Amino acid sequence: MNADFVIIGAGSAGCAMAYRLSEDGKHSVLVIEYGGTDMGPFIQMPAALSYPMNMKTYDWGFQSEPEPHLNGRKLATPRGKVIGGSSSINGMVYVRGHAKDYDHWDESGAKGWAYADVLPYFKRMENWHSGGHGGDKSWRGRNGPLHVSRGPRKNPLFKAFVDAGRQAGYRTTDDYNGEQQEGFGPMEQTVHRGRRWSAANAYLHPALKRDNCNVIRALARKVVIESGRAVGVEIERNGKVEIISANREVIVAASSINSPKILMLSGIGPKDHLHEHGIQLVADRAGVGQNLQDHLEIYLQIASLKPITLYRYWNLFSKARIGAQWLFTKTGLGTSNQFESAAFIRSKSGVPYPDIQYHFLPMAVRYDGQAAAEGHGFQAHVGPMRSNSRGSVTLNSADPKQAPKIQFNYMSTPEDWEDFRTCIRLTREIFEQTAFGKYAGKEIQPGKSLQSDQELDDFLRDEVESAYHPCGTCKMGAATDPMAVVDPECRVIGVDSLRVADSSIFPRITNGNLNAPSIMTGEKAADHILGKQPLARSNEKPWVHPSWKTHQR
């Protein structure tokens, strides 16, 4: 029960590290994962994405504490409890983030994580297929393990959304993961040959074919630390507590919810908080569990005047037929997450790069799979990208089996409310363009009658939902930063042979969905762990709107 590298968590970053650390055959790698197999059709079929997220088998089932600014609502916080982690239950949307996100990381103390540093890792991990839909080859990777593709975009509503954006005065972009993120265009997904291309399919399953990489199903209770050095992991399986020894390093990659929890249970965290739970202090790091961030969104739903939406398949017979077609041929509607058009825009002049994201869906439906009662409709998921609200993950008890206490503190600043009202008004304007003239009926949600700031705020308080992008709880920064948990090589400050590498180390949330940045983090961390020279910096210059100081579009 020992390995050179012991990784806690077979999620997006953990799978990437298992693959890279075992690649040259010189080191043994053991991955600890509490969840089970990812082989079920609900996971592998892209269109079935609303199922695994709501299944206890695959999800940790976390919930936030009552959110004080949202009428005390408890918001669902799904995290993957399965091989592949959240990449096995997510919406499969692939967004690198904006170049300026990473430049901000670098400037805030995560030296060596500027866009020029991370772009080569995005290229290394990608196997990009444009499917003849344009895009920018020179900015993309073609030989990596992670297949990235585009949906067929056959539904006319996907084109209408992009055309409406253009008519409203926005740019279009051929590839938001290339030189220009800003604008309306095709959305990308981690789907390959009709299957969800999770981090497990891309990285872990190939790595497990090697003799030097294994997975063990167990609950990681804590990191074992002796004389200031991580020497192993205490696990529980089949009711027995055992220890797995790490010859070289322990790497925590258990998510932005479970990674800080494991550190605190191991004695690394805010001194007083650990003392309160009777945990012996190993390293007093005030930032463990702090700096929690997420994206919130609403669905702006419009009734469709034409019966061309996915609602026509929203019956048992059609679902069975689509499922069977997917099962036997890996073709048809089952092969896409149905998010096939997207946009990134700026909320106002003076904002240098996009701070609003759109996912467009040719159906009016919720994440939990509940369709709008109105029948045919379509929707834009919209929300601000860079809220200043910060929350925390803390311990409920010293029992490793207890879920931690999650408080996002959503919508805690006046800017949050202003940004969301802007999102609603800009989206309404897009749906009023002539491109939607023959499709757009009445506004289902929020409903045209809600116009004033107060009315929109009341709606938001009841209806905003998490986009399920929690991050930031083990912040990466300079070793001198009292709130930093890991240094720019992902080493836990104050403990030897221990690293954290997953979305919890993000200093600030990136634009868009977090799966791609999480996998990139695993890729780059693996080079730091192996002591390799980082990949050569990129000289590519990303596009920024020339008139951003004076124009919103």
C-alpha cells in the first residue's frame, strides 16, 4: 500500500496528473477515489447530462448553508463522486477562460501562471476538432488526450442567437478559445465520437493500462504528516482504517469543496477553527477554505412560435428512441450536450474584457430536467463572470464522513445586483432582434411585466442558480501572502512533500466553465511535481476590443 505519488481524487486535475506522472514509467502512482465506475450510459451519453448531476450514486450531494442574500435558500452544489469527478457529471462545456484571467493570477502572486505560461498547456492537453465550423488552428492543440469538438448546430435557433448578437451590435467570434473570446459564435464541448470525453476517458483509463498506475476505492480521511512532511494518506475502506504511504509526495485534488476539508482534517488551516474541532495544528494557514467563488446564472426563457425546439422530444417514446440510437450507433441527438451556441460580452464601457457569459439552449428547461410548462421555448443561461462576493468552506466536525459547511455568500455586494440586472436587460435586447422575429413569443421567465430594479431583484433573489463552478478555497499565491495556501508550484506552504492541484488553487475565478482550467492545472502541476522545465511561453497576443474604454460593444 505505497506509491511514489499518492493522488487524492480522480477528478479533472487528478486524472491528468495520474496520466502525466506515470507517463515515463519511472514512478508509481496511486489514485484514491471514493466514487465508483463511470461506465453507465447516463454518464457516457452527452444528452443525458441532467441525470448524473442529480443522482446520489455519482454526486456528493453538497448543499450550501442558507444564503443570507437569497431569502435563505440553500443552493445545490454538485461535485462528482465517481471516476472522472465532476468531468463525469458536468455539462461538458469547454472554455479555457480569458487571457486576462491568467495574467491577473500572475500579477496577484501566482507567478508563472500568466496566459503566456498556461496557453502551451492548453495546447498540450487538447485534441481539437473544428468539424469544419471554422476556428483558429494556430491557437489550438491537435495531439492531446482531451478531445474537444463542436455540436452539429442543425437547429435554426443556434444561428438565430448568433445573428441576433450581430444585429444588436456585438462582434462574432469563430473560436472563443482562440485569439478572440469576445463575441457570439459556436460553443465547444468535451465530446468525442458521440461520448462524453471526461478526464477519465481522456487520461485515467489510458493511464490505468500502465503497470505503474492504479486506483483504489476508499474515503481519504486525512493526510498523514510527520515532522512537517506528508508521508501518506489515511483512508477508510470496507469499514477499516488503513494508511497508504507516499514515497515522494501526496497530491490533494479532491475539488474546491473537499480539498480544503482534507487539509483542515490534516491540521492545515486557520488555527482557531482547527482548535475548535480538536484538530492538532500542523500549519496555520488562514486561507484554507476561504476565498470561495462561483458563477451564478439565470435562465431567460422565451416561448417559441414554431415547434422546432427540443421540447418535441420531451416524452418517453422520443427519449427511448434517442437513447437507443445513441446506445447502438453513437449518433443522433444523444451525442450533444445541446449547448451549441455561446457568447461572451462586456457589461459596459470601461470593462476591458468580457464579464458576461451566455449558454444558448433550444429548449426551456431547468438543470434538474424539469421542462417549462409552456411547451416549446428556448433559453439563454446568463450571468456575470467576476463577482466580488467571497464565501468559505469550513468544517462541521472533525468526522471525515461529515460534509463541510459551505457558505458562498452570493450576491453580497451592490455590484452583484447591478450586474445581474444588466444581464437581464442586455439579454432581452438580444431576443428582440429581427433574427428572432419569427421564433420569439412571450417571455416565460422572468416575464415582461418585471421591469423595475426592485422587480428584477425580487426575481433574482428567488431564481438565481449556481452554474456549479466553485473554486478558490486553497488559493495559489506568493509564499509571503498570509492568505495563500499553495505557492506557484502548487506546494502547500509550511508542509513538505504536499501539493494541492485542482480548481481550489485558482486565485480568482476564470471566465466561463471551469473544467478546462482544472485539467490545465493538473497538466501544469505534473511538470512542477516532476521537476521538469515548464513548457516554453507562448508569444500569441490575444484580442482585446480596441474601443473597450468608450464602448460596451
